[in-house]
Amino acid sequence: MDADRALDPLNLPALNQPAHARVAEWLGHLEAAERRSAHTLRAYQTSLNGFVHFMGGHLGAAVTDSALAALSLADLRAYLAHRRGEGLANVSVAREVAALRSFFRWARKHRGIDCKAIAGLASPRLKKRVPRPLAPADATGVADLAGEDAREPWIGARDTAVLLLLYGSGLRIAEALSLTGDVLPVGATITITGKRGKTRVVPVLPKVKEAIDAYLALAPFTPAPGTPLFRGAKGGPLSAGMIRAAMRSARAALGLPPSATPHALRHSFATHLLARGADLRSIQELLGHASLSSTQVYTEVDAARLLDVYRHAHPRA
């Protein structure tokens, strides 16, 4: 079934709604002014174009600027109910609400489209998920084992270097894969460009530097400034999927749970720093979190670890 028709509650043919142009403007703003990732832009494009098309059928009229401003809370809830009917879980519905709020916030500020009903649209309550870090030995173990099944030694060295960067420097996988030859030669620190173009300086531990040097010594190319530091088997930019596959293989060899993902290495970096006495502000800066509240979740991780130690060691537990 056509994707647009599937979003239409009245099964009407797809229309070129005026509001689709507003969505395109908003996406251009997010890309140029807020430097949102391509993944986020694609998700928002799908959500808002689907929303506009749904409203065309729901209202039975063109979705103009004035129609957007006049939407009621019942109209907005009808869209979310429709999406729930398609099987969306709470977390996906929450993303839809976030996309709608972002769009209408931009529309009010830049186009004078003031949809007052959006303020009353509640996001579903989500169960707070505490990150599941790996033990220090497991975090380094998966990195060391990641390259054992690689078809070529340089590919194995590459996977090990990337995973050690995630754990040793707390990088997001996209940040590690976006590194270029400009960081060479690797010193005690490197500058990372994270979400929304925000830069930060992170440490490079000796073991991480050694792993990168080992990879470079085996790689069949020398990364030049402006070209990817980590490459795929055919010389193109390395995909995150290849690192996830290496991590899956390594965690299977170590008997680790499915929660042992590349991103769990970043959680492990933060949790282990906190356990050794690092303050939250420093961890926030190292992780590149925009808000301290994003970092505070690691206090819960550490508390959970301490409780686990208590239950296993205290004679009265």
C-alpha cells in the first residue's frame, strides 16, 4: 500500500497540501541553523509530511497556514490515535509529539502560525531507562576480541581502534566514524564535533592511541586531511553497521547480553569515571551533553552498582 494513502484516515488520494511547503522550510531551518543530523531530518520529514496528509483527510480541506493555526487539541489527538492504531509504541508516539512541537514552535516564531492547541498536547509517559554499562574488563575485552573474526588483519585492527575510542574517550559511534585524517598524528587529546556542530576536547588514553597507530600501520591507505580516518573494506567511509556487527561477534564470544552494544561502551565510560570520583560537570563536558540532566542518569547507574555490591556482600542483605 502507498505510504501516503496508509496515513489517510479517509483513504483519500494524496494531495499537494500547502503545509507541505512549510514542512520543507522547517526542515531546511533545522539543517542549516540547528545542524540536525540526516537521520533526524529524515525522521521529522516522515512524521510531519504524514501529519499534514492525515490532517488533509481529517479536516476534509486544504491544510493552509490558517488551518494549522486553528487545529484543536482533539485534532492533534486524532492524529496520535491514528498512529497508535498503526501499532506505534509509546516511545515512537513521544517522538511524534516532539516533532510536532518543534515544527509548531518554528512556525509560530518564523511564520506567525500560532497553534495554541499544541501546548496542551501531552507526550506519553515513558519508563525511564537506566543505561546498562559493561564491567571494565568486558568493555576492553569486546574491543580486543572485535577483530578476531575479521577477514583481514587491518580490518580487525580498525574495529578494535573504533571500539576503544567509544570506551576510552566516551564517543558516540557517529563521532568516531566522522573523524578524519586531520586528527593525525593522534596526541593526548582530540577535538570532536558532536551533535548540532558542538565541539569538545576529549582525552586519548595510551591504549587507544596504540590501537589507532596499529590500525594505521596495517591499513592499505594513509588518511589525508579531510578524508575518513576509518574506512570500509572497499575504501569508502566505514558504516556504523560494520562496528555493530563486530561488537555482536565479540559479545557472543564473551557471553555478554544483547545490551552490550557500541553505545553501551559510551555509557561504561561515563559510569566508570563517576565510580572513580569524577564530578558530573566534567563528565557532561566529556560526553558533550547539552544539559546536565542528561548526565545525571549516571548517578542512578552508579547507585544501582553499589546496591548490587551491597546485596551480594552484606551478611544482612
